[in-house]
Amino acid sequence: SNGLPYQIAVIPGDGIGKEVMPEGLRVLRAAAARFGIALALREIEWASCDWYQVHGEMMPADWKAQLQGCDALLFGAVGWPATVPDHISLWGSLLKFRREFDQYINLRPARLFDGVPCPLVDRQGRPRQPGEIDMLIVRENTEGEYTNLGGVMFAGTEREFVIQESVYTRIGAERVLRYAFEQARQRRRRHLTVATKSNGIAISMPWWDALAAEVALDYPEVTVDRQHIDILTARFVLQPERFDVVVATNLFGDILSDLGPACTGTIGLAPSANLNPDRRFPSLFEPVHGSAPDIYGRNIANPIAMIWSAALLLDFLTRGEGAGRAAHDAILRAIEAVLREGPHTPDLGGDADTTRIGQAIAERVVAGC
Ligand code: NAI
Ligand code: MG
């Protein structure tokens, strides 16, 4: 960043987004200070249902111009269905960021931690152990099965039919495949699973498979296997230790990226990144969970998903190396220690509040243990 501070827009949003964000920032600031990363944080109150109540829209008309200079957005959660319908709050904010900032990679790590009960067991009926689940799901985030190309004709007649097209472009597919290979190359196991369904979807999926094979030629150090999505989902549950990096088109990736974190315990831990790796636009980092109206106001939400998302942000800022990578790793070690030794929020069986967890993680980041 040429010595200038990285520009970060901070968007707490709604509900527990407003409770976990201060802890995300606490840890972000602690890690940035320790590793000498200069950040300029700008808190934004729009992209929230509170703002909608006053202005009748989720964001100001010039939102894109206001955010354009940012390096990244740290996002809490959006949604308050009691006052604003979910399709309005989501399409009016988060989905605009993903589309208009061309955040074509959706990244979701899923790891089983020591101290977190795992819902999965192995063949002997033994609960899965830390280390047995450690995967990174890379989802295409802009095209594929999620288009608005199509329509209904002859509605209400015998001839009624509906068409919705899937679109895979060479640019769109190649860039997500390449990104996934790059990630796999940098991990210890260097393995990539390509999700497909070329036995059933007999035009586009063989094309996707062939493109994956073509890109694989540039990554001889990465081992690759191709799995049909149906057996792949079964193996997530039965043999999660098989997976390292998994790459998938939009729909398959959507499913896998909820299933993966679900296999590792609580939703309160799962982070995500919506990336524009070209860096033409800001990328967005957010917990997987929503605004949790059922627990909002008691300060009991688990802030770890938010804190881990902030770690992904730091890693992205310095391109997975240098100070940002060190800061990311320090935050992850602090999360691991707190999950192992406590304190814990109620979703993990403890009685600590949101603030206490943020403090405990920040203290460990500062102390370096
Ligand atoms: P949710 O993720 O907000 O909550 C699901 C369940 O998990 C609730 O019982 C909640 O208490 C619990 N939970 C979630 N995060 C937690 C945490 N950090 N610690 C402890 N427990 C946690 O999903 P839900 O209830 O379907 O949606 C609520 C609102 O959030 C809706 O308006 C929805 O549209 C929105 N939403 C927004 C997302 C986003 O901003 N990316 C993602 C998912 C939902
Ligand atoms: Mg989903």
C-alpha cells in the first residue's frame, strides 16, 4: 500500500452484527498494531435495516462511489425481518456488493478445533478429532446456475413452461479454478477436489471438467480429484479427512459452503470472504451467520466467526504473505487457544459474553501465544 494505510470500510449491519463487530475490530486493531499494518477504519451506518427505517432504502444512491477507494469491507450481518423483508435487506446491500464489486470468489474455510464438539463420527463411532477436518471451499460467486436469464411462458395454460439458463464463461470458470489451484499449491497437503456432475449435466459440466484438467497442467505439484456433487456431499459427512481445497460452481459451492462449516460444529465460528482478487474493487469479509434476532441484545453471540473474518481480511491485504499472513496466523492461534481453554460463549456451552471472548483473543494476539 505504498506506506499509506489500508482503507477499510466497517459495516456492522443489523442485530448481532452490531455486537460481534466491536470484537472483530478489537482483534483487528491488536493484530495490526503488533505486526505494523497501518489501517484507516471508516465505520458506515448504512447497509442496515436501521438506516432503511429512516431513508426508505438500504444504501445511499452513491454507495459505490463512497466505497470505491476502499481496499476491503468488513461486514457484520444484515437483516431484521421484523421491520424489513429479507429479500429487500439482502438484495439491497450484500448482494449488490458481491455483484457490482465483481467478488467472484467466495471463500469458506471449515476447520474442526480442539474444544468444539463435532457432530460427525468416524467408522468406529468415535467423534472426529481436530486435524481431521481442515478444508477450504472455493465457490464461484458471480455466474453459473444463479442467473436471471429465462422466464415463464404460457402461464396458467397447459403449455406452461419455465426456463432458467445456467451460464459458465471461460473467463469466469478459469479464474475460479486458477484461484483454487493457487490456494491448494500453498497448503500443506496440496490437494484439490473439483466438484462436478458431468454424468448428469452433460454439456456444461464436461466442459468445466475439461477446463479444470487444462488449468491443472500449470500446477503439477497439486494432486487433483474430480467428484460428482452427490457423492461429494456424502463424503463431506462420512470422510471429511479426504478434503483439502474444494472448488465448485455457484450452486454446488453454495451447498458445500454451508455443509462444510456445519460439519465442524457451531455456525458461530464460520468465516467467509467474498473476493475480487484483481483488486479493481474492494473485497468483503463477513461471518457466515446472519443477524440472529433471537439472541440479539444480550451480548451472548459468539464473535469468533467475525474475528476470523477479520483475520482473512488481513491475509488478503498483503496477498497471503508478510505482515498480513503473520497477523492472520497469530489471530488463528489465539482463536485455537481460546476454543481449547475457554472462555466460551453459550453456543459452546460456556457462560462468557461476546466482549469477554473478544478480549481474550485480543490479549493472546498481543501476547503472541
Ligand atoms: P442466523 O445465522 O442469523 O441465525 C441462525 C441461528 O444461529 C440462530 O438461532 C442464531 O441465534 C444462531 N447464531 C447465529 N450466529 C450466531 C453466533 N455468532 N453465536 C451464537 N449463535 C449464533 O440465521 P437466520 O435466523 O436464518 O437469519 C436471521 C437474519 O439474518 C435474517 O434477516 C437473514 O436474512 C439474515 N442473514 C444474513 C446473512 C448475511 O448478512 N450474510 C446470512 C444469513 C442470514
Ligand atoms: Mg447459502
